Amino acid sequence: MKSWKWASLVMTGALLFTACGEDNREEEANADEETATAAEEADREDWPETVRFAVTGIDGMEELQRRYDVFQDLMEELIDVEFEFFALSDRTVASTAMEYDQVDIVLSGPSEYAQTKAAEPEAEPLLALERDEYYTVVIVHEDSDYETIEDLEGETVGMKEAGSTSGHIGPSALFIENGMEPDVDVELELLGDARVDAFKAGEVEALGDGIRYYDMMVEEDGEGEYRILHEGPPLPQDPFVAAPSLPESFKEEFTDVLFEHEDEVIAAILDHEENEKYQEAQLVEIDDSDYDLMRETYETLGIELQ
């Protein structure tokens, strides 16, 4: 009988010890969770309630909302902060908006980033979208006599608007690298959206533009109409640029979240076909020095970045 009572006492004690141990572990887990939550809340204390987001190359609020609404929803879900669109009237406005603290995050073209960095030196490129086959070409008609880029000396080359990475700064760099001074040895005519039609109509002898436009022309008119006279190296990536007013903890979180959810982020951007330039894109780390080519070309062209 005594043995039975002793065994019963031992078992009861063991159960009580186990229960206490479980209670302690649960209390410790709850304490750890509360500590983690408190730390996270402390990190977010200086975060903005609303992040103002802009994209260069898109004019007007309606177009920006239409093309990036899915991306906006995804960012709000992943970071738990409201994202508000900031509309740009043209590609040069981003630098002014960043300089005067009117915008927090800008998805920028390489050329526009160089302008923004000059206007606001504390602006920081966090990461970038690296486009697939993003480089500049000089295009001529198939039956033309031009064999090298130097053969265009004295001729007129159509380009996009001032400051366009693939439609102005990139192709201008190609002529500079080959010893030709723009508007002295070769005439660069900035034609905006009319550049392709002007080239097809023979109003300019060549077209300096991104490879994507050459592919579009071939798709429209078929093989044998145009050829690439000169091909440039890959252009810099499109950076997500953060305003200096954003706290470091937010910038780190934004960067980490985009890398962790890369497929979702790119899919959200590609939800609208007008963003097809990011087909096969990937998120990459970047450095400010990656954009030195943009700065050097601006300087040679005599265009002030600020």
C-alpha cells in the first residue's frame, strides 16, 4: 500500500513539474513575442504613415494609378504602410520633387536618377529592376550605304526627348565614344514620340533608340526593312530611389521585402501590359557609381544636371 501511495505521489509531482515547465515555456514564449512586437513597434515609430510613390516616364495621376495599382496594393499588404501616388508631369520633375521632400520613393530611369542625385545628394538608390536586353542601338534602313557609326558624320539622327536613357543619353554616348561630337559631327534631333515615324519616312537618316523599339519596328514591318548599324553595352538598371527623410529602418524593410517577394513584385508591375519593358526583369543590388556613364554623357552634351 505504501508503495502505491509513494508511486502516486511521484507521478503527481512529475505531472505538476511538467505542467509548471509548460507554463513557464508558454510565459517565456509570450514574453519573447511581446518583446519582438515592442521592438518592431519601436523600429516603426519614425516611419511615415503614408509613403509617397512616383514613377518616372509616366505623366499624370490617372496613368500612374492605372499602371501601378496592383503594385500599390501589394506594397501596402507586405509592409503595412499606406502607399500614395505622386504624379509627375514629365521625367525631369522627379529631381525637384525629391529635392523639396514631396516624394518618398521613386522608381526611376537611370538618366532621371542621375538628375535626382545631383539635385538631392542624400537620395539613396536602394535596389533596382534590371531589364532584360536593355541597351541602345543606332538603326538605319536596310538599303542605306552606312556601314559604321562613323559613316553618319554630317547626317541627322532622330532621338526621343531630352533626358531619355535609351532614347537620348544612351545613343548620344555611343557617338561620343566613337569620337563624334553631338550637334557638331552629327546632328541629333529630339523628336519625342514622332521619332520612329520620322525615321521611317526618311526625314532623318538614322534612329538612336532602345533595342525594344527596333524589335517593335521589325514586328510591324517585317524583316529586311531596317538593320542595326551599331549596338551599345547594357544600360544601367532602373533604381528604386529613397528620399533622405525616410528612416533607415524603413529603407531596410522596403529593400528586404522586395527581394524576398521578387516574383510577386515583378508580377504586380507586369499586371499592366504598358509595363512590358520589365518582362524577364529581376531585382538586383546597385551602387551609385553604376550611373557614372549617365553623368559623363550629360557633361559632354553640356546639359546641367541640377
